[in-house]
Amino acid sequence: MSTTAARELAIDVHGLNKHFGDKHVVADLSMQVRRGEIFGFLGPNGSGKTTSIRLMCGLLTPDAGSGSCLGYDIRRESEQIKRRVGYMTQKFSYWDDLTIRENLDFVARLYEMPERRRVVDGALERLGLAARAHQLTGALSGGWKQRLALAACMLHKPELLLLDEPTAGVDPTARRDFWEELHRLAAEGISVLVSTHYMDEAERCHKLAYIAYGKLLAQGTAEDVVRAQQLTTFAVRGEGLAELTTALRGQPGVEQTVAFGAVLHVTGRDAPLLEATLKRFATGDGLRIERVDTSLEDVFIHLMNRATDNYAAGA
Amino acid sequence: MSAFSLLRWWAIVRKEFLQLRRDRVTFAMIVGIPIVQLTLFGFAINSDPRHLPTAVIGAGHSEFTRSLVAAMRNSSYFDIVAELPDEQAGRDALARGRVQFVLDVPADFTQKLVRGEKPAMLLEADATDPMATGMALGAVNPLVAAVAQKDLRGPLAALAAGAAPFEIRVHRLYNPEGITQYNIVPGLMGVILTMTLVMMTGLAMTRERERGTMENLLATPVRPIEVMSGKIVPYIAIGLIQATIILAAARWVFGVPFVGSAVALYLSALLFIAANLTVGITLSSLAANQLQAMQMTMFYFLPNILLSGFMFPFAGMPQWAQWLASVLPLTHFNRLIRGIVLKGNGWAELWPSIWPMALFTLIVMAIAMRFYRRTLD
């Protein structure tokens, strides 16, 4: 690959494929993550996000396809990649029967870091765990474990962070703090690839990719992704939304209905047809129909439904 | 980039020791397994059982037969528990398992003896368990001969001189009294080392995989050889501790004589420990989870304990079983340790058992390296 691309792109992969048995887990994945960018990786459970991340950092070998990570070939130079990438696994994967300090110290030793004591002390200080350094890691709460994991995979000052659902099961305050930290790191020039299920987190990413059933369905900024689907959404407010939802199912132009509390989002690609159908059905008193911007969540639900359809049609 | 980093390797070694220190159950097993097994095998299992219940028919007729019964009792093989009236009662007692032996002395035994007619007396044994009676039966003839030598004096001395039927000599080398512990206790060292070391190392790697920490290790620059050898080191120490516990028990609890060289013993033990650890690490790489690792350990452990000559005599097995057993390190280690402890063998005698173990270790280590997964594929 060219040196300019290597300088600008943290991840640059083309046509990655991975099978587990007869399951096609990742199909023709091509993706580019620029340096200093927070790249959100979205998709339903079992869509191949974790496998894709493992392919990119050399933990798995692709069946087909090629690419580079930080300018190093993902097939041949995984040793180089490992030294420069911080990988945070989906499941907490530090040693429960080691203390917090011992875990950090162990990681520092594995990366052969000079001035280990100072580095570990610094990480403990930043974490705010200096006083609890001698507690067993297994005794930490979910939020603290997640912070420890981030600190541990940041210890060797990686240029790229691969975070696999880092905020799953973490309370909102801790999630907010975590994202502030990510933005601080990105500002320092560190690239971040983060998978998530949370829409608010997706909106905080510079770029997004949506993957379902191993296929990349959309890529770009949040606006790009929304615009590319060319969807029209109407918000319906009022009484009897549940009945309306049932009535609208399968009607011309209606591709999906999503309830957000007291508001029903009705989405479709053909705007005039959708509007006509809505006018026909939503006749009850007190029902207000209003055209709104299609949200990222509407788009993702749409993408997921369509992906299922494709999968069924292909089978 | 260095192929083998001492710093990273030492990181693994340190981590294993730290985790081991916190794992109370494993720690208890290190000390507990040798003690429990020594108690079970050392005290409970006895292939030379004594104090076997014995009944006597018609022994009260002469001083000679009374003297013979007393000698049998003194041999400690036989406990005379009953005097029975006739042959039928004797058979009955045997059938019901009340006694293991019945000694039937004919009424005219002493008269015939005095007349020089070489009379016979009958010792009936319950031989359902040959192991249980074999040793005792073997002890009878020398016993009778000794009694004859001692009691047939004066006018009867001529009879003693020509005592041809008693001409059976048992001469056992190394363990003249046939004390089972001399054989079992050193043999136990190999069994205990095999069981604990294969199992613990078998679990070591699968535990990392099951807890998800393997993914973390694989994501760091640490190399397979560093992880494997680093994980092995603490278990070498454990193996040596266990060997020392067993040796101390053999010497001071079971009174097994130690005639050989301690250096030779520890070097053999070290090689044997290495052989077992490579097996454990290989199983660890093959097994998908800790349960599978346990099952594989048992699969490896059973032929070892059954074929290695620990439980049954090696020479008694068919040819194919002997070949199979010759592959197993425990077979060779049993020969080594019995050779060193009981016979005081030197290097020349030990070498035929050393090289197969070393070869085994090298081959299995190659297999282990082949199967260690560098990636998560």
C-alpha cells in the first residue's frame, strides 16, 4: 500500500471474508478508518462485529481479502500490529485473581515497557484507583472493570484502539465519562474503532458503519448514512396508536413502524405513497401527522429488516 | 523484535505464581493429593495380606502339630481363629468365608511321622483372590521345614535329615519380607506426579480460554513459547515439592530403605515432571474447555496407572500391552525410582529408562507447539 494512505488511514481493509464452518460470518467487508477518527461499528447481535474487529488486529486470519492496520499487513505483520493496537474485548478479560496493580503490571511487562513502575502508578492515578490498587480485580463493579480495561489497553500508548462493546452494561454516567475520554484520546490523534448498540453513542462517532449478517450495509457520517437510505418518516401523535400500528402493517408505502413512547414513526421510501396511505388510515380524532427527519435509529431498524429480507431471499 | 523475550516470559511466570497463591483449592491439592493417596495406597492396599483367618482340624493330637500351629501363628500370615471337629465343618467355614485357610491334620499324622512314613497334612485355601493367599501359601512350606528342623530331635533326628518334601526355598531379593509398601510407596510418586501435573497444566491453558483472558494474551506481543514455558515453571516447582513430600513419607512414615543416590532420583523426577507437563500443555491446547481437559487427563491417566507396572506386574502383561506401556513415561519412571530407591542402581542401569522418557518429552513438546493457537481461529 502507498505510504500516504498508510499515514492517513488507521484501518484499510478490502474484501475480508471469514467462515466458521458453513456460517459466513464476515462477507466482503471493506472499510476505511482515518487516523484520529472515532469510528462507530454498529449492527445487531451476531452480525459479525467482533469477528471483523479480530480480523483487523490479526487475532483471526481472513479466509479471503487483504488489508492493513496502521500500515502493517493484517495477514503477515500481526506482531507489529499487536504492539501498536489496544484491544478491549467484549467480555472483561483481565485476571480476576490478580489485584488491579498486578494486572496493569503484567500488561506492562508483556509490552516490555521501560519505567514500568512509573507507568503503572500513572495509570492508577488517572483511573482514580491508586487507593484500591491492592484489591482483587474480580471484586470490582462493572463500571470500574470497564475503566480498568480501557486503562490496561491504553498502557502501551497504542495508536489505534479497538473497543468491542466497551459500554455494555455500564450506567449512563460512566458511559458519558467514557465517551469524553474517547474524544480526548481522538483529539490527541489516537484512532478509535468502537462497536456499540447505543444510538446516542453512534451519534457521537465521527463516522459509522452498519453491519448485519456479515455484510456492511452503510458507511459514512451519521448524516451520510441517513441520507443514503432516502427514507421519509412521519410522526403520528395521539390516541389509538397501537391499533393504527396493526392497521398499517403491510399497507402500500409503509415499510416500518417504530413506537417511541407517545409517538409513532412510520417510515418508507416512497414519500407520496406513504403519505396517502397514512391519510387513509389515520383518520381518528386527535391524531396529528407530521413529517419529521428520519433518525439514525429509524435507519438502523430499516437496514436490519432489509438485511433479514435479503438473507431470506438468498437462502 | 526478539524471538524470545525474557522479560515477557518472566511476566508469565510471575503471574502464574501470583494466581496460584490465591487459588486455595489448587494449593490444598498440591499437598493434599500426595497425603491422601499415600494414606489410601500406602496403608489400605496390600498385596501381601497377613493375619488371614485360619481354622485347624485335629491339631491337638501331638506336640509336633501343636508346635507347627504355633509357628504358623508366629509367621503372622495366619490367625488361628477356630478348632473344627471334622472336614465337613472346615469346608463349611471356607464356603461361608469365615476363614481363608483350613489346616487338616490327620488323626494318625504323628504316628506315621514317627514311623518315617512321610505323612501328609492338608492345607485348604480360599483362593478366590489369589493375591490374598499367594504369599501366605508360599510361606507354609519353609515354615513346616523349619518346625521339622527344630522339633525332630533326639531319636527323630534321622527323619529331619531326610525331609525331602520340604525342600522349597524362597529367596526374594531387595524385599526379603515382601513388604508391599516398599514397592507401592516409591511407585506412588510417579502416579501422584502424573495425576496432579497433567491435570493442573491441562487446566492452565483452557482456563485462560474459558475465562476469555486468552483473547487478551493473544492480543499482546507475548509469544506461544513464552506463554507455555512460563506457565510450566511453577508446576515444576510443585512437582519437586510433591516428590519431596513423598520421599520424606516413604523414608520416615513407611520406613522404605533408600539405598540409591538422591541426585539421580531428583534428576529422574525432573525429567519425568517435564514429560508430564508437556502432556498437560498439549491436552490444554487440544481441549475446548476445562471439562474436556479433565476428561482427557483421565483418559491419559488410566492406562498409565494400569499398565505402568504400578498396579500389576509388567512381565505378566501380553506383548501388545507391554509395547503400549513402554511408550508411557510412568512405566520408565517406576523402573527408575524402584531401581534407585530399592536397588541403588547407577547411571548405566538407569539409562535404558531415561532415554525413552526424554524422547517422549521431545515428541510431545513438538506436538504441543504445533497445536498452540496463535490466533483465535
